[in-house]
Amino acid sequence: ERPLVRRRDFERFTGHDIVVKGYAPLVDRGKRLEGELLGLVDGPDGEAVRLRLEDGEEVEVARKDVARAHLVFHWNG
């Protein structure tokens, strides 16, 4: 569950599953989102984290709204 803090962290772990926790509900879904990290993009509110959620929807969350982001650990067993 490695935390993602710097831009370099988000770029390095593109394609991995992450959890994003917000200060308030994110993209009208809740304070916690889990999905595949698609990378960082420049959005209308500055830098944004792009995710593909489990239902296949792709969303962008402004980094200023992210309280914490970290990798999801999957057990191989």
C-alpha cells in the first residue's frame, strides 16, 4: 500500500490499481474511489488523477481534492 505523493509516483505506477481518498465526495461517488491508474492529466482545476473504475467508467479527480492516494496490494495465492 505504497502512498502516491509526487507526480513521479503517479507516472511510475500507471496501470496499477490504486485507492484515492478525498476530502469530500469525488465525482459524485463517495470519498473513496478504487480503480486502475491511467495517469495524470492537466484538467480545468489543474493537475488531475485519471482512473478507470471497476465498472469501466473513466474519471478524473483534481489532485487538490485528493487527501490520500496509495497502491492496492493484491495477494497472489
